[in-house]
Amino acid sequence: MNNIANTTTLWQLLGKCKVVIPILQRDYAQGRIGYENLREKFLSAILAALDGDKQLKLDFVYGSSDQEGRFNPLDGQQRLTTLWLLHWYIAFRLGKLSEQSTIEHLSNFSYETRVSSTNFCQRIVKRGAEIAQEVEESIADAIIRQTWIPSIWRQDPTIQSMLRMLSGEHNGKIDGIEELFANKNKQTLLEYWDALMLPAVKCPLVFYQLDLENLGQSDDLYVKMNGRGKPLSDFENFKADLIKYIADQEWKSLLHAQNGLPILLDTKWLDFFWKYRNPNISLDDIMFGFINRFLLVRLMMAQKPQKIEDKELGNSPIDKAFKYLYSFTEKKGMWANYNMTGFGVYQTIFDELGGFSVLYDIRTLLENLRTFDREKLTACIAYPYGDENERFEAIYTSGKNDNYIQTIPETIAFWAVCQFFLSPIEYCTEIRLKQWMRVVWNVCNYQVLENNKVRNEIRNKTQLRSTILSLHRTFPYKWNVHNVGRLVLSEEDTDNISLHIIEEQAKIRQFQIGAYNGTLNELQGQTWEKIIVSLEKLPFFQGTIRALFKNGEGKIDWSNFDIKYSHLYWYLNNYNGELNNIAQRNLLLHNYDFASWYWYPRGAHRNATWRRKLPYFPSSVHEWLMAEPLDCNQLSTCISQEPLYAKKCIIQTALIQEVTAENGMYVSYSPSIGYDVYWHHQNSSDCIIFNECRDKVVREAIKNGLISLYHPNIEKSCGSFYARDIVFFYNRTEYNWNARGEIFRTDNPDCKSEKQPDSINSLIEVLDFLANRH
């Protein structure tokens, strides 16, 4: 046979060759329990074709022919088996199983999945004329009552399914062939039989047969087909409905024999997805998940529905479709949520997006994507700022038994991969893909520190869609992202996504200069691209380096890059490659207002803090990086004349180092209360009040043995007190010196001192005065 799909009928096919379901194929599944709706739908379509004038085309049946001329179906096994049972049943009812021509044709169909399946098919043909069906006895019961049907065969899943397809389950549904034709008289059945004998051009039930040349009985290909899961999967049902949908729309190019969706899904694309197989998930789930994620990001690009947060979604068809597709990316309990709800949801999606264009793009995408092997693709799209264990794949293997769930940044990255491979194939190169993905990761994976936890900046569905749309608009040529002539200027928005995109465009323009043209000897001989990419990889930047090329007004200005670069590396080279305490103290020196919103955490959180703050406060950061860095001694000298007590304490003492070791520091100033506050932990009410007079007097009084602290551990080695109110004992009486500077006995809080003491003597006067008040 040649490699052209020909329309044929089952009778014609069985008349010219044997059709053998090979041993590596799955069992017959359409007759299984749980597939009642599928059987009812399929059988009703068959009856409608037999009764009407419209021909029913049962899509593609393709496989390979062996040296003996036997045709081994690779896809279409289920449909062929059901057609064969239909022919057998009508022949049985008409008494044609005693005719030699009928026996020869029907005997040319055989199952080799099990010996019992093979023998069953042979015997019900050759000895079918012996079956005498009793009154009110189903054909299935009549068959298994025959002495030449061993009871052990009843355990064969294929035989069980065939019997159920013949007789149905008597559950109120017409899900068996016998139930379908129960009320048909012999004349009607004879008309059906004659119609089935007609050539393909006139027969009511036809399919396209395609013989795949040079495949023969390729065990490898059969293993891949059956690696998709033994039972009929959601994906197989989806695929059958999809092909019918395409045929109903008469989109002939999508049904092409060589490059149509039916043949590609079960050959070339199957071979591509096979490389991503996972022992814990069926291959069908991997393929189905990919298609669903693609449809999800296409809905987002089309801004369908308009609102996509859970609380805003309604019950319209498109809202339900979005919720269904999004379930392929997130956790439900412990596992990913896969629940096929019928083809109606896809009908809604195709109606909204334009079915032909979406399906055409799926074909283009997968045809281009499969030109990259798995390792090459993974290397090109890898997340650049994690360790080697953080592996991003374009083909996700998440499923019912897999904990790997796609995050929001990974959804954006998945969209980016899809958009790239929709480019003309000649532009789909490794270097271009790496350039595009570097931009995407920098924009979508910026992390911030909130509530003492590192979080992704883009973390809800609305931000997800906004990022996709912004990237799509400002980088229209995904395959040539470094071409400045093809950049679309980002709107002058102030949202963080736009800030990231503007930065990426600025860096791309700097790349075009080529060789570094500055004054630093250590950078001579390098390109701007190499310098910038190496800076992006620093842990506290992770892609966002705008602090090095924006001025105090937040405008792009590369003229001070050399100065900022040198000062940055002074901090790194002198303090073990980290922006740590000395950098923080220098920053506070040059712009103390920076302290009012700045965390100083420890460990990995420290980098997240710098990443969170450096891009968004250009004035403070610019002033800091432009100033000559000062070491500890220089800082102490410089701050000695500082009039602001809190600033002096933080920068000059060991406070930063001490509290950073205890997991965090936050400094704020509140004009309403008139003093500086240092918060030790974000979620704690404990704090340090920078009250110069109180701190000095209390320290001296403790040193001289005049008072003792109620909680001795509130006094820090740096001289500050870790408490809003300082509670102490004097002459065995308990007193409180609160944050407002008021002093009172704890047993008489309504009687307070009218002024704040500024020395030990004035403190004793106040305490003695309060001791005598009742």
C-alpha cells in the first residue's frame, strides 16, 4: 500500500487483507463498564447514518502491513472492532453466518492481544450459525452458553467488552448493538446489510485507511502507542471528538493524510512526547496537559474571560472553560486536578478563539518544537538563577500522581516557549531561544520578601495575564528579541511589570553597542552583553540590575555605570561576596529615609530584601552607589557629628550585626509619636525605641547600681533596649519609663512624671517624688 489515505469500508478492507490487532495493542475498551455514554453516542451516530442519507466518516485508521500482507492497526482499533461486531450481529440476525463469503470476510479480523481473544473471534464467526437465541435471552448470554466457549474466556477483558458492546448493560441507555437493532425487522436489517456492502463512495459507514510505509510491525511504535495508558483515556475521547469537530467544520487541511492533526497526534508528536514519559503518569495526560495549557494561555492573550480571579468568575460557558483549563496548572489537595468534562468546554473555547487558527497554531507549534530534543530544549529555557535541581520543562509531566505543579512564573515561561516556536522554523535556533527566555525570566520571576517569606512578585491570575500581554506587546518578534528596531516602547506605566520590561529594553539597547567602551580595566575586552548577563546572575540581583544604570530620578543613564560597578564590587570583594552590614550602614548614612521601609534579614532572605528594594527606590540607591564606600572606621568618624540619635545608633554601633543575627530588622519613624522605632521582628510587638535621653540615663543608673531591670535580657550589647517600655526596680518598687518619656509606678499608672529626667540625679528626684504619691 502507498502512504495515501483512501476512503474505504470495513467490508472492502476485510476483502483484500487480514486485519490483525497485534499483541502489543491494548484490549478492546469501548465495551468496558463506565463507557456507557460513549457507546450510546457512537451507536446512535451509526444508526443515524444507516437510516439517513449523510455518510458517517469514522476518521483515520492507520497502521502497517507486514510481509504476509496483514494490516496491523496502529490507531483505529476500537472503531474497527465495533464495526466488526456490528457486521457480525446483522449477519447473525439475517442468518448469513452460514454463507461462505460472510465467513471469509469476517474471519479476516483477528485479535492477538490474547489467545482467548483470537479464538473467540474465530469461533463466533465459524460457529455462529449454531447459536440459537432463546426468547428474552441476550445475544451475549446465548454466546457464553455455547459449549465451545470455555468459561475461562469470560475473564478476558476484550471478550467481556465485546459481549457488553453486543448486548449493552440494560441500564436504560441504548449502549449495545442488540438494543439498537432490537425492534428492526429483517427487511430493515437486510437494507442495512446491503448498504454496508456498497463501495466506499455510497456506503453509510466509511473511514480513511492509511498505511504507514517502512514502519512494518515496529514494536517501538506500538509500545509508544500503548504507553499512553491501557483504558480509553480522557485524551483519546478528546481526540475523537476533536477530529469529528474538525470534520464537521470541513477544515480539510487539518485532516491531511501526511500532516493533519490525526496522523501527527499518533505518530510524530507521540514520538516527541514519548521523550518526556514518566512512570507515574500516562503519556496521554502529558499530551493532554500540554494542549490544555496552550489553550489556557491563548485565552489569556484574548482576554477571555475579562475577569479571571476566582472570586470574580461566574458560571458563563467561557468562565467555566477558564476554570477548567486553569485546573491543569494548580494543586487540588495533594495532586493536580484532571477532570475531563466533555467536549463542550472545548467547543466554547474554539468558538471564542477561532477554532481553525488555534488548531493551526498547535500544529505549527508542535512541528517546530519537536525539532529540539529534550536536553537541548531544557538547556535553552532553563531558569537561570536557581540551582541545578530547579529544572523547568516545556512539557510538564504533572498529573494525578505527580506533585510537580506549574507555578505562575512557569506558566508565563510556558507561554513564552509556545510563542517562540510559533515563529518561522528557520528562526527557531538555540541562541535566539536563550535570548528570548532570558528576557522572560527576568520579567516574570522577580522575587520579593513579604511577611518574612520570599514570594514571587507576580502571584495572581490578573498579574499573570498582564505580564503575558505586556511581553507580547513590547517584544513582538520573539525570535529576534535583541533587535532594537523591532522593540515596541513600553508605555510609561509605573507598575512593576512595566518597570521590568523597560529595564530589559534598556539592556538590549546597551548590548547593541558591542564591546565595552568604559574606563574600568577589569572589563576591557568584554562585550556589554557578557558584563550585564554576569551581573544579572549575582544573587541579590537575579536579573534586575537597573540600580546600576538609573539616575536619582529613575531615568536611564549609563554614564555612571563605571562608578556604581566599582563601588558595588568594593562591597562584594571586601565582605565575602555579600551585600551585608557594611553596605547597609553605608546606605543608611547616605539616605536615612531608606531605613523607614528596609528589612535586614539573615541568610537567603537577605538577597530577597536587596532584590525587593534596589529597583524601586532609585533616588536612595543612586545616592548610595555613587558615594565612596566607607569602612567601619570611616563610618564611625563620619557619623560622630550626626545629630540624629537613632541614625547614629544604627550606623555607628553593632546594632545591625546583632539584630540581623536574630532574623530581622526594620526601622521606622512616626511623626505622630515623635520618636524613632526599631522593630525587631515584623510580626512582633516588641521593638527598640531610640530615645537618647532615656537610653543614656537608664544605662548609667544600671551601671551605678541604682536600678535593676525587670527583664535584664532587654538590654542589647550595643546599648539599646529591646522594649517599648523599660520596667525597672528602685528601692524594691516597680516603675515604668514608657516610650513617650513618661515615668510612673506600675501600681499607680495614673500618677506620672511631668518631665523626662536627663540625668541620674533628676531620675532619682522623679522616682522619690512618685514613691511618696498615693
